[in-house]
Amino acid sequence: MAEPGPTRVLLTEEGPALISGPVELELPDGTRVRSDRAVTAVCHCRRSKRYPICDASHRRKVRQEGPDA
Amino acid sequence: MTATLEPNFLQQVAAPDLPAPRGPLSEAVVEALRGGPLRPVDPAGAEPYGDDLQLALHCCYELHYRGFAGVDAEREWDPEVLGLRRELERVFLAALRADVEPGENVPAEVDALLVEPVGPGVRGVSHHLQREGTLEQLREYVAHRSIYHLKEADPQAWAIPRLNGAAKAGLVTVEHDEYGSGRPERMHALLFAEMMTELGLSDAYGAYVEHVPGETLAEVNLMSLCGLHRSLRGASVGQFAMVELTSSPGSERLVRGMRRLECGPASIRFYDEHVEADAVHEQVVRRGVLAPLLEAEPELAADVVFGIRASLFLGERMGERLLGCWDRGETSLRMPLAPGRP
Ligand code: FES
Ligand SMILES: [Fe+2]
Ligand SMILES: [Fe+2]
């Protein structure tokens, strides 16, 4: 069933764009990626190892050195 | 294209056997559920996170999930068992309230969870399994986790009727995904069961209760405690948020560890699915559950923080148990696992 009204896309400040409903994403090389989730997080930071799907790689990281570092 | 299961996890209806008691409290519960009289016991003074109290609580809670073989389903509402459960919960909850620093600033708590510590100094089970853990240690980890994951999302489902409006809708959005979005073959509990089978473990519900220590039972008991008490619904949401916010990077580490150990596709699939699913669940929990919940019921903020910190606290205790045992070259379980199938 199609949702009434236009597709809503939420652009988050820290990372992905959140799209409601199943989506098919087409990459520049023509590859298509399908997601059936109720909400799909599309990577906007380009750091995702599963690009174009967000894998939380946009998170801030803090380095902790080992005991002998 | 995962291995066919026999019998299929989704068709399992047999309830597990009652476990062997680990002390006077669990003995009283198990005896009573076997049909004997409930012997008077006093949980006050018991080790709140210890094997005996946690197993006793686990048995009380399982009556609300899948029950036990040979135990009448109506015992779920036996006032004597419920009365003892209440006493056990008081001891557990009082210890957590004492061990966990109180707070009310949910956004700060969330921000802290979203910073990912990296590098050689980070000590954690998923870091260990990514870098150097053995296949045996990975199998042990999965056995510990099975207590929760074979009923994944069930403890948090108790919170649904206790929320209202947008927060309820947001929680259901995530839960729906955990249950496979209407497709049973995608249920996370089933994906976990398929991983267990591939790793040569039993996917029977409750098969590893006898193996796991109090540290492991305590984590899951916290979920049931918060889920079953309306007064703790804020803590239930906090606990759920903690899992959803931290799972994606941890799952990525486990995927890498499993690739390093050359695990099969069903094993990799469970954590692989969680990298992507929980990157979305994080967003939905923050924007669709926490934000509307705190707007509607700002007085729940302290309980949300309590739920986050209590689950972190118990998660660290469990992690220390595993890593400590492995450092000493011992099994982290109460008894070793049967060897995996070749
Ligand atoms: S936006 Fe999340 S990984 Fe890029
Ligand atoms: Fe899940
Ligand atoms: Fe999730």
C-alpha cells in the first residue's frame, strides 16, 4: 500500500538520510540496492563500508592506546 | 540459503526443563514449580548478581515467556511464586540502584553512547573476538547470548502497552523489524538459531541456561524486570536504547572476527544484519521513541538514564567474566560446551 502524500526523507545533522518505506537506490555505476525496511538509513557521509546503506561509520571515534603505547 | 534446520526453530513448541538449582533461592523456586510447597526463604543478604538469586529470578520470569516442561502454565499467576519474585526483584533492584550513578540528562547519555572508542586500548568481548578470540570462545559467546537472542525483542515488547502515542509507534517500528517485518524467516531470533546450528550448538530454547553464569542471567533478567513493571517502563526504554545504540559497531567487529575464523554464512548473517538494522534502529529509537517519550513524560528521564546505565553496568560485568576466564585460559561457562560438529 502506498503511503498517502510524498515520500518523507529526513536529513539528519550527524549522518544518514532517513527514508520511510521500501526503497531502491541506484548508484552512479548503475548498481541497484534494495531495502525493504520500514525506515532505511542512506549514508551521507560516504564512510560506510556498506555504502549506500549507513553502517554507523559516521560516528565520532576516540582513540584509546594500549597499555604499552 | 542457510542450512535447513531440523527441527525448525520456528516450529519448536517444547518448553525447556527446569534447571538444576544453584542455592537455596533457586531451589525454593524450582521445588515449588515442580509442585512442592514453596519453602520460606529470605532473599535479603543474598548476592544480588549471584548464580542463585539470578537463576531463581530467571525461573520466575520464564513463566511469562515459554514456561517449563511439566509446569502448569497457570503457575505464571501463582501468588506465592509472584510474592517470592517480588522479594528477589527488590534485592536485585536495590543493588542496581546502589551501583549505578543516577542521572537525568538523557541527551548527554545518548551522545556518550554514540562516541566509538577505537584502538588497541579498548577492552571488550567483541574487540577480543574481532582481534584474536578462538572459535571456541566465539561459540561460548553465542551460548551466553542465546539466553536473550532466542527470545530477541520479547522482553521489550512488554513495554508497548505501557507507552502511548508516538513513542509507542516508534517502539513498534523497531520491534516489527526485530520480528522480521512480517516474514518469519527474517526474525532475528531465527537468524540467531541458524547461527547456533551452524556453529554446532543446540538452538533449543533454554538449552544453555545450565551453562551460563549469574552474570549472563542478570542481563536478561534486567530486561524482564523492566518490561514487566509498568513503573519501570522508562528503564525498559533506556535498556532498549542502550542495545540499539551500541549494537551496530559491536556487530561489525563480530562480523570481522567471524570472517577471520572462517565461520559459515548463517553465522556471519546474524551480526551482518545487525550492523545495518541497528544503524537504523538507533535513529528510530532516538527520534521516534526517546524524544516523544520524554516530551510526553519528562519525569521518566531519570529512569531512562537508569535503564541505560544499569544495562551498561551488567554488560560490563558479563564482559569481565568472559574476558577474565579467557585470560586465564578457562571456559567462561559453568561447564564446557560439547564439541562442535566438524
Ligand atoms: S551516514 Fe552513517 S555511515 Fe555514512
Ligand atoms: Fe535484532
Ligand atoms: Fe535492533
